[in-house]
Amino acid sequence: MARPSLLTALAEARGVRAAQKRSRTRRTVERADGTRVWIDGRELINFCSNDYLGLARSLDATAALQESAAWHGVGSTASHLVCGHHAEHAALEAELAGFVGYPKALLFGSGYLANLAVLQTLLGRDDLCVQDRLNHACLLDGAKLAGCELKRYPHADAEAALRQLRTRPEAAALLATDGVFSMDGDLAPLKDLALIARAENALLFVDDAHGLGVVGPGGRGSVAAAGLGVKQVPLLMLTLGKALGGYGAAVCGPAEVIDALAESARPYLYTTALPPAVAAATRANLRALQSEPWRRFHLAGLIARFARGARRLRLPMIESSTPIQPLLLGDEARALFAARELESRGLLVSAIRPPTVPEGSARLRITLSAAHSEADVDRLLAALAELGLERRGLGSRDSGSAGARGERVPEAAPEA
């Protein structure tokens, strides 16, 4: 029997996706100016970016990036433990930890790497990891790579999480959840999960990629919004490429845990450190987050304005108080059609389809930014009104649609 070809299998899998009309193609952004992007020579208002506070093109951050690059160059040249750990990295770690009220922070190249590092370092073959069914893919991948037993509970069901922890009372356990869920925009029940973790002597780990800068007092995130801190949530992951407008991530926690990660986490040890100039730009945006509260206030006003308009139009929204506003359409063809029609009207909104979201829950993932104006939101609502997307049996969260919340999907996938 001939040895099977990996490249043939890859081509066949791609053919299956094409037959299912689930091929993914990249769009090239030729130019960007705030919420305006140019694609294929056309100017579009961008409603699918994670730049929630409009800091990605901050003049102060750009100046900090340029000045740091002039001093330190464009790369860190090595991993942190060799010679890649610069003063800008150390300063950013201290400032991030201080902002969220944690003892110490450790920088990573991305949130994906950070989550892999935590789970692979802490968990082993005999351990248990319990996760929300709608967690981001990197949390799931981290548990799988650790070789531990992975159990997943129905979305936001704290009682189910408790039951799953109790199936293995003899095992060391980690309970992991997104703070704000990237496709639905809702918040995890962190108070309940913290109580469960304490009762079961499990370590609670929160990925707050979409919470930092957006929710909680001063934009300190979902853990702060729940009135919790390092005692209840010992490990907190923050990304720097969403509300903070840059790139990278950090894990915050007790000093002894962070030091242990720095010594032994493979995704930290064996990768080049972030460019110092990127850290300098992120420091500038972190200062802006604290000194320019108008960004959060303006964003909150836009979210409320859009929600009111969506209710008037009877759009099938998944209820969310965050910048992530999912318009649940169910059918993939309908979601793709709506995205194309919006683009023809000068609006860029991504159609999100399986396997990124569960079967039967294709949607438009609308995201708002402090860089948007009220006129931008009104233009989006007017365009949605023209498309006739009112509810057709697929409702918002209170419709009770389990498929829309991911209870049957076998694998939570990454963002689109």
C-alpha cells in the first residue's frame, strides 16, 4: 500500500471547503485612516476592527514608536532570556500589572502564545482543565497540547462547570474562561466561577482579550468589572492589539507564578521578544486609556445608540453591552449576502461562518470603535434597514436557540 500524501490530503480538505462554500480569502487593506479603510480602491467605513478605543493610529503612540525605533531599531534581536529583554519591555510589564492591580506581568508576542504558555506550563497528563464551550481556540489548543483531560461546559453555565470539576476531585484542576467572548460579546459569570474555583481548589484563569480597556472601572477589564482581583483570579491574560491598539499580550499574576513562567514556559523561552518600539507605543496607549476617559464614554454612547436602533429595526441581535454586536442570521448564504450588500453601500462588516461559530449561527460581527461617529452608526443602521434582516424565527439570546450559543459545536474555532 502506497504511503498517503500529506499534500494530497491538504488539497482534498481544501476542496471540501470550496464545495461547502467555506473557503477563506484575504482582503488587502491598501490604506487606513481611523475607521476608514481602502480595499480594491474603494473607501469603506470599517465595522469589523477590534480597535475599540481608536488607539491603533494614535499620534502619541506613533511618535513613541518612531522615537524608540530610532534608539533601539526595529527588532529585539533575541528571546527575552538571551538579550531581547529591553527597558521598554520591563516598563510596560510594570505599568500593565499596576493598571490591573496585579503584582507582576510577563509579555508575550501574542495572546495565542500567552495562553499556550500558561496551559502547557501548568497542566500535565494527569490534570484536569475545565473550559467554557465558547472559549477562544488558543485556550482549547493549550489544554490539548498540555495532554491533560479537557472538559467543556455549556456556555456561561457555572453550575455545569462545578459538576465537571467534581468528576475528578483527585486531579489538579484549572478553570479557564474568556472574560468577554469574542464572537458573542457577552461577559463570563466570573463571580460564580471564582466561588466555584475556590470551593474546588481549582486555579481560575481569565483571558480578557476583549475586556481590557472596554469594561470595568477605568477600563480595567472584566475581572475588575466583577469586583475581583488576583486573590480570586490568580492568572489574567491581556492582549495589547485590541483596545490598546498595538500588538502582543501579557499574563498577569503573583510574582512567583510569573517568574516560574518566565523560566519554563516554552512559548516564552523559544521565541523572539516583541520589538521594543512596539512596547513603547503600547505604553503611550496605556497612558491614553487612563488620561482620555472620553474614549470609553463615547464608545458606550455609540453602543447604546446602535442597540436602540437595532431594537427599532427588530434585528436578530445577540444581546451584548460591549463593542461586539453580533447580528445573528443563521444561514451562511444570508450572512454572506448581507456582508456584500453592506460593502456595496460603503460599509465593511465581516460575515462570520462555521467553523468559527457553531452550525446554524452564521452572523455579521459588527464591532464599534471610539473612532466612529454617531453619523457612522446611523449610516450602518440605515443600510441594515434596507436589507430587511428583521427576525425570522432566529431570535436574540432570549430565543433559546442552543445552536446560536454553541452548545452543539464540537470545536470552538478562532476568530474569523
